[in-house]
Amino acid sequence: MTQRKNQSSRAKKIRDEVGIYAALTILAIISMFPVLWMVLTSLKTRLQTFAIPPVWWFKPTFDNYRDVIFGTGGFDFPFKLYFWNSLIVGITSTVISMILATIAAYALVRFRLRYRNAIAMLILAVRMLPPIALVVPLFIIFKDFHLYDTIPALVLVYTALSIPLATWLMRGFFSDQGTMLELEESSMVDGTNRLGAFIKIILPLITPGLAATAIFSFILSWNDLLIALVLTASKAATLPIAASRVRVEEGIMWGQLGAIGTIVMIPVVIITMIAQKYLVRGLTAGAVKG
Amino acid sequence: MLKRTGFISLMLLLLLSFLIPVGSFAQDNKLVFVVSAGGSGRTLTAAAREFEKKYNVKIEVLSYPWAEARDKQILDLSSGAGSIDIISVEHDWVGLMYHFLVPLDADTKQNKDLIPSILDGFRYAGPKEGNKKLYAVPARIGTWILYYRKDLLQQKNIKAPETFADLSADAKSLTDGKTFGLVMPLKQSVFIVSQWLGFLWSNGGELLDANRQKVLFTNKRGIEATQYLVNLYRNQKVVSPESIEYEHDDLITALQQGRAAMAVTYSPYVTEVSDPAKSKFANEFAWSSHPYNPKYAKEGHPLIAGWGVGVNKSSKNIKLAKQFVQFVGSSDIQLMLALNNQNDPTVASVYKNDKFKKLSPAADAVLKALEGGKWDPSFPEWPRIQDALSVELSNAFSGKKTVEAALDDAKKDVDSILGWREK
Amino acid sequence: MYSSNKPDRLRSGSFTSQRYQDILMSWGFLLPTLFILAVILIWPLCVSLKMSFFHWELARPDLGRPFVWFENYIQAFTDDDVIHSLNISAFFVIISLAFELIFGFIAAFLLAQKVKGIGVFRVLILLPMMLPDVVVGLMWKLLFDSRNGIINYFLSLLGIPQQIWMGANLAFPLIIMAEVWQQTSFFALILLAGLQAIPEELYEASKIDGATYWQELRYITLPILKPVMLVALIFRTMFTMRVFAPIWVLTGGGPGNATNLLSLKIYQEGFSYYNMGYAAALSWILLILTVIITYAYIKVLFGKEEKA
């Protein structure tokens, strides 16, 4: 009797898994199709790109990558510098905004400040103005403070832009005040101080939130074009500006677009691969009662 | 304690990022030059490199896509920041930028080689000013000419069309289901307006009156010219159907792929369709001048467009910048640019140069076009007017409105734009 | 709910030293954030609000910067074009968000499964939102080109005639599809993170009580997800209201003004015509519209509950 029950439940499990894999695959294909096409385009010549019927089996050319990385074929600019700039700005602004947002969110949730909701709303409200309205004033400020075309200028702006989403996300991840206080209290009873409680109990709970926040913050600064365009010239320029160079007067350099799109994608993919490892369910280590 | 350690590490991190190089504005013996990526960018960069070699000066060339180049320059010019010394001035931008550019008449007077009608395109006088002043030295020119496939025309035993009637008839014989006689940029964008202007003028029509107060394109000739074009697309169907979503780059691709046999388009694209790496029919193209309607005109009156180089009033290196812009417009450099970078020159001597004539088979067509060609108005309201026209023209081509209705609505828009300016 | 002794705040009389320390600490935590926001965001906000009451054209210094009261706003609301932009922007946001929410939920649940290789799937499915806007827009342009695009090619294999995607009636659905494709992973990621933050014990306890899958979903998962779902909705609404680059590259606002969202209009006024005062006014109108929609969400979803 039990054996048959085990067999059918195992069969059900396999059916479930197959179903899940099938659904995942469909989603993955939809997500990846344009990206795959982009990568393929980066390996084609211009003639091949527009060929109908499309060319599936072709000899790949790396000219587009050569153009982008080494600045040939009319793509004259220092790729390595722009890549490095983007990386520094991205990582710095992500780290700073994550730290600031997490402690701000903690403050807003943990302490019964009288104006905490108002402050949270303020943080949200300032983000609501479309960046287009921000760039001219920002240009003037940074020009006056001699921060035009510098890395710190970009770091400051991207940090400021990431903080609202990051704060609200972390705020959503810190559980309601009751549970938090209970967890803190119960661990403090064991002798740890508040900091220890924070690190041992709260932090593991919000790791998924931190992972998601890190990804969003990094993407914001990695992909932003408008602000970089206005606030930089040659020294602090970032990759999106390089990517925009494929739009020339005669049209679009499709091959080079594919190449630079692929290159720009790689660091983000790496960061996501790392961050998604933290998107796992944390256990509360038995601290909650009932 | 968390607060303290967090605070300290934060400060350290910020400090670290501040140690990375801080930017500074232009210094002595260095010029910053913004160019538009693509044909003009390549050409102007080449000129910059020559200047660097000859005078031992560093020129930092920043290349951006067309619209971004305009934005960045206008932002810098209007704020008086002075971080860009040399400005790429497309003809259409003169009206937007002239307030912030150094007038160059005195220095350019000596250069007798510059073609006067081209120089005119870069002169401007504000609404309350008297004489026009020169704000940029012309560096690169372009006009609308007829591109056609020699091989296909030979097959059907036809000559390159000259009149509107010719064009229509030839396009018909060249359309066979797979290929079309013509391709046009009919998407709602600046390109549909440029395409239309040449035909408007070559039919004896006018855009605005001399004072730029009245709309003239809704008169009989204007409607006729517009109807002619719309018929080509909607009734005779000799224009490829997907043209309705085409901008200039799609048009180039269509020619490169052999989708259409002819097109009336911008002369600098000659290099694009003749490049074997990009064009399937690289050696089969030939060029002639813009078609016209003999009832109202004796020759084609295409649109002229072009680039000049100007000097930022707030630049900290005005003398050096002025030297550079004159350099770009000089006969020698224009010859070099024409030969090495396939640049259409702004000086008369190069057009007479044998080497150039051999290298650039479209040279004759271009020169002829420059004789009868006209500039579009570059006053500050032009971008709005252009956008309004592009919407209504696109409506006419897509069949959403009749030609008369579309032009009428365009007139209403343009009137309100001009009227609003009156205040 | 919190069941221990009364919160310090409600205790009458003076603060305890613990309470005092708490206040200091919390403000200390908030200050860096507020400072950076003040400098980078609040100041430009004020400048742009001020600008919206002036007539300021960047390229016309000869016109000066006259104070024009509410003229910019009046001009906006009496302009048919602007009203049209407001309408289709609202339309665009509501429809896109609906799709993104549904697909985002499905994706999040799938990606939360503990199957082998789920990491790979996560990266692949979250990928779209990681690409720069311009690249995405241009890629769609290539795919949907009516002559050389591969989508039309596939359709032709199935016998469906070539479509002109960026003209006629298909432009608006096209931009919605492009937006949903790119941003569904925004919801997916947030919801996924939210799902992972639910303590395992809650599910175990409910299984012991004999709850079904749907009951678990309704009484455990959804209520706990509500805060993060709200955050995702609010921010996604904000970002979608202002999305610009992919649409500009694909349709340029056309055909006619079929896809001329308010964000495109703002760009046009600010960076094609350099009419800064008017663009600022339009930006503030966009902001107010966003606030209205956001407030509606909060009311609907949070209602009388206390915010976290």
C-alpha cells in the first residue's frame, strides 16, 4: 500500500518537475530571443545582418568586436577607459547606496520615529521627477563646483538616484516592527547586543532583499545614458555613451551595436549570477514562537 | 558602534572615489571639439588631426550621435561654461546657436575659394539685427541628388529621368514586384520633410514668404508637388510599401540590398552605397541631378544641407579656435578631405580638381545641384515647424488625410508657431 | 502584533535614556541618505519647479527669462497634443503594468522552485531589464523591421502576411510589448526576493494544519508579499511613466502621435526645442500624475492597514 503511494507521489514529483522545467524554458526563450539575436548580429557583417532569408549558418566575424575594443573602423574612442569608469562608478555607487539605504530603512522601521512615514514619503517623492528635468540644474551645480566630467559627480548622482528604491525595498523586507523587536529581544536575552542581534538575526533574513537591491542599483548606474551624457566629456565618460556612438549620421552600425551590447551585458550577468545565490530562503533559526 | 564604523567606512569610500582624476576645463594650447558621429565626424576629426600635426596643438575630439552633439553643445554654449571651444554647426543649428558664437566675417573674408552660396547658409541675422553675420566656416556640404542603378536602367533601355514625368514613368517600368522604382523616407521624421522640400521647390513652390511670416506651401504648386509624391506611393505604387516606416538609414539599406532602383537622397550617402562591404550593388550606382517640373522650373531646386565649424564665445582659446576653423575651410584642407575622406567640399577649386572628379563620380551632380539648390530656413522655430510638417506629410502618405487636408492642418500648426513667436 | 510593554513614545513624561539613544541613532542613520538626496535631488527639484513658472528658452537669451505665472501650465492643459499624450501615457502604464504584474508573478514562482540549475534560469529570465534602453530599442527595431526583420520572416513561414509594425495600428501594441518584455523581470526579481524572505516555518506549520496550496497562497504568501509588491508597483509605475529611449528609437512618437507619450513630449520640448520652462512644467505635470496613480495604489492595496 505504502509502496504504491510512494511510487505515485514520486511520479507526481517528476511530472511537476518536468512541468516546471518546461515553463522555465519557455520563459527563458522569450527572454533570451532578442538577446541571442543581438549576439548573432555582433558576429555578422552588415550584408549578412539584412539578409532575407536570414543567415543561420555563417562564418562569424570578430571585426565588430575589434572595432569596439580597439577603436578601428570609425569607432575611435578609449574603450578601456570607459569600461573602467563604468565599473568604478557602478560598484561604488551600488555599495554606498546599499549601505545608506539599509541603515535608513532600519531606522524607519525599527524606531517609532514620529515622522517616519513622512520621511519615507519624502524619499519616494524626490525620485518622482523625471531625470530630464534634473539634468540642466545638475549640470550647473557640478560645473560651479568644478566637478564636471569627474567620477565623483557620477557616483553622487547614481547613489542619490538608487537610494529611494533601495530604501523602500529594504523597508519592505524588514518584517513588521513587532517581529523584529521580538527577534531582537529574544537574541539580546541571550546576551548579544543590538549590533550582534542585527548581524546574526536580522541580516540573514533580509539577504534576498540586499541581493535584489544590489542588482537594481548596479543596473541603474551601469545603463544610464542621459546623466552621463550631460555630466561627462572625455575623462569620466561611461559605457552607455560608447554604446550610443553606433548611431551615426548614416544610420546604425548594427554589428558594432551587437558587439557593444554583448560586452556591456557581461558584467551585469556576472553580478547577477553572484547575487542570485543569495536569493534563498533564510531560516529564522527557531527564534519565532508560534 | 555600528553607526560609527559605518560612518567611517563611508567616508573612506567617498574619499577613495575622490582621488580619481578630477576634470578641468580647457587649458592653454588645447582645444575641445565636439563632432557628430558619422560622415561629418570622421571628416572633421581628420581635419583636427592635420591641424594637430601642423601646429603642434592638442585637439580633443568628442564624438556624439547627431542629436546628442547638438544637445551637449547647446547646453555648454548657453551656460557660458566654455568647456567646448570649437562647435560643429549644422546649417539647421545656426539659428539656435548664433547668440553664443563668435562672428567670423573678418577672418573669412580672405578665403575667396569658399563658394558664396554655401557661405550664405551659415550667415544669420537675429530678428532685430541688421546685416547677417557669418557664424561658422563651411566644412562639408551635401545636397539631394538622384541615385539610380545603371544596370537596371540599361536593362529597360531608359535614360536617367530629368523631369517629374520622367521620374514617374521610369519608376513604373522599374517596378516588378520584387524591386521597386523608388524608395523614400516616409516615416514621420525630419527626413520626410527634406525629401519633400526638394520636390516642392522644383515645382516652383515655396515654403514661407521672405519675411517668414506667411505660409506659402498651401498654394496650387505646393499641393501639386505634394500630390505628385503621394501619388507615387499610394496610387502608382512605384515606391516600396515599407517606405512608410523608413528614415534615411533604412533607405540606404534598401538601396544597398537592391530593394529599389532609384532614390532622391542626400549626396554623402554615395560612399555608403558604393562600399562593397555594405552594398550588394556597389558598382552599379550612378547619379544625376534632382528632377524638376518644366512647367514651373528650368532645373532642379534641391535642398542643400551642410556642416560648418564655429567658435564658442565663452571659449578660453578663441584665437587658436579661430585659427582652426579657418584651417578647415582652407583650399588645401578641403582638397585633402575631399580626396581622403570623401568629403563634399565647400570650396570651388576642389570641384575643378581632376583627381577629385575622378574619385567622386557624383561630383558633377553635386555641383549642378549647388547651383539651383536652396537652404532650409534655420531660424529657431524651424525644428517645431519641421516636426509639424513631418506629422502632416506622414498623414498624407499613410492616407490618413488627403493632401489638401494635411497641408491645411500643417498650415494651421505653422501659423500658430509663427504667431506664438510674435509675442 | 507587538504585545510587550507600551512603546516608549506613549509613556507620559520624559524620555528614557534608551529612547534618547534610539532617536539619536535613527537620525544618524537617516542623515547621510537625506543629505545626499537634498543635494542631488531636492535642489534640482526646486530649480525645476521655479523654472516651470518662467519662460526660458535655452537658445534665446534675447528673450530673457520672464516670469509668466501659470502660463506654461495653462498652455499645457489647453494643448490637445498634451492631453493626448497624458491619455496614452496613462493607458501605456496601466496596460504594461498589468501584464508585467501577471507575468512577473508567474516568473517569480517558477524561479523560486528548488530545482537543479535554477540559477541559470534566473539569470536568463532576469536578463531583459539589464540591457541598456538604447540597445533594447535598436534590437527591436532590427527584429521588427518590416522588410529585413526576422519576425516578419517567421510570420511569412506561417503564411501570415508581412506586417508594418512601426506604422499604422501596430505601433502602440509594439511599444507595450517591448516595455513588458524588458521590465517584467523587475517584478520577477522583487517578488522572487520577497518569496525567499518568507520564513520556511510558516509553510511547515500550515502544512501540519493541513492547508492546501491555494490556501497557503492566499493566507501566507500574498499577505507577506504585499509590502514588496507595493514597492514594486509604485516604482514601476514611476519608471514606466517616464520611459523614453526604447520608444523614441522604435517609433519616434509616431505614426502621427500614436505613441507620443508624455515622456517623449517632455524630451521634445526640452531637447529639440530647448524650451526649458515649458518642459519643466510638463515634468511637474508628469510628477503629479504619477503621485495620483501611486496614491491610488496605496489606498487600494493598503487601505486601513498601518504601513510597515
